Amino acid sequence: MKKSALALAVLAALFLNNSVNAQSRVQVYGLVDAGVDAVNHSGANDGGMVRVISGGKNTSRWGLRGSEDLGDGLKAVFNLEGGILMDTGATDGPLFKRQANVGLEGAFGRVVIGRSFTTTYELVGKFDPLGYASRYSWATTGSATGPSRYGMTTAFDNLVKYTGHGGGFTYGASIGLGEQAGNAADGRKYAVGGSWLSKGLGLMASYEQINGSTVAATGNRDKSTAFHLGASYQTGRWRYTAAMRGYKLQASRAATADVRGDTYWGGITYVAGKVTLTGAAYHINTRNLPAARDADPTMLVARTLYALSKRTDLYLVAAHARAEHGQLVGLSRDEPGSGTTQSGITTGIQHRF
């Protein structure tokens, strides 16, 4: 109730302010996505499961974004965005977990402060054939089954982010301050990168580093790094995409091997009127693991979208994942599987407002 009341209060206040000042603009927006998902090899008894899910194609969310014209091409901007669990009606974490930021935008680009998606997240999404689909894409992180998900960090708290555009390029940098007294490097996060798009060809590169806290016994800290490279090409109704991530977790403890995993993916999309067909493959090459735990999982995905309108789609997705050396695997980024393979099918509806 408190969260609902706060959301309504924020909404009312912003609309009231908008009615007073004609130079301010506030937009309510969102995406609602729900479906039915069926998977095998799920849960402790290794059985199948059928359930209603939230976000079969994209995470359900709602938000407020706005701007005020300050003159001379300068604008004040803000964005508040939170997740919604459509199967229960609950909020997906804190009220504005996805984004809560304010900043300035002008000819120089855009600078925001608060919580926001990282530079890496915003760049790599354009090079995922499934567009970060909640089911089934490993472009942000791999399967939740196994010792690591070998993934990127999608958003930073305590963030300062710059984004610029020009000449077909999009570029930027993000820093999340660690806010640790006496050691500014502890907990600090970085992301930097850029992409270029011209005449159907797209290229992308990004890098991020996430610092942990210093361990007194060794004087070292955990540190994860991830770089991404991607390319895409669109001609007529066809679009081809390929990308990869190199992930490394450097342990602070002595005599502990780094956790490493390289994720590769690619896909083909074909658009025919209201129908969009996509086929994609994801593979994680796990490294520095004992041979008995080297899963090297692979996932194959096929998706059909049917556009009922510009804002409403029906979708049908089928996927199959397999692991090597008898290791467990799951399709989902959030829920572990209980077998060496897992297959699933999801159908649902998405509406954007």
C-alpha cells in the first residue's frame, strides 16, 4: 500500500507541475508483458512445470520521464522507472529499481545522476537478436545454473553517466561510486563503450569493471571485468547479428583461480508484414573449471512475433539448452534447471503504452 500510495503521489505531483509550467513535459509510459511458460527438468523433483509468467518477451515496467526547456538548446531531464510482476501484481523490487535519475541534455550529449542502466547494457542490447528477452536470452547473463552466470552488470547505483551521439556513433561512459570511506576504489564500477551504425552495418565495443571490497588478509579485492564486441547487418527484410562477451572474475583470496567464461551468440531475423521470425544461438565457453564441472552450455531459440498493432504483439518462443560433461543447465537467467538439458515453450502478449 505504501508503495502504491507513493507512486500515485509522485504521478499526481508531476502532472500538477506540468499543468502549471507549459515548458515542462512529463510522459507516463510502460510495457506490460504476460504469458504462459512450460518447461521440463524444473525443480527438485526434476519434473515439468506450466505457469503464468511476467515478461516472456521483455520485462514489464512502468515509468515517468520528463524534460524542461532551459533555453539555448539545454534541457533538464529525469526518468523514474520500476518493474512490474504481471503474474502477481507486485513490484519487481524497489519502486524505481530500474531507473531513478535526473540530469541535463544538450548539444554536448546527456549527463544523468542517480540509478540507471549502464553504458554497456544500452549498447549491447542492440546486438542481441532477442532484445534481452526475459525468455530466452543469455546476452546479459548466462543460465542461472552453474558456478557463475558470466554476465554484465545491467545498472549501477550511485551513478554518473554520459551519453553522446554524432555521425552514426553512439558513445558513453558510466561510473558507479563505491562510496567507501578511506578507499574510493572499493565498490567502484565503470562502463565505457561505443557503437556505429551506417547503411545497415552496425559495430559495437564496450568494457566494464566491477570492484569488490578489499580483503584485509590479502590486501586484494574481488574484481570482475567484461568486454563485449558485436556486429550486425540489415538488408531488406533480413537482419544478421553476432556478438560476444569475455568475462573474468579475479578472486581476492590467495591461491584461487579466476572465474572465466566467454559467451558467444548470433541470430537471424526476417520480417514479413506483421510477422517477425527470429532464430538465435547462445554458447558459453566456461574456463578455469575442473573437467568434471566444465558445462559449456548451448541454447537454441526460435521466436515468432505477430503484430496486432504498432503497440501490441503476440509471441511464441521455443528453446532448448544442453550442457556438457553431465552438468546441469537451465534456460532461464533467473531460475536453475535440474537436468543436463532443458526445453521450454512460451506464448504471450505484450503491450506498450
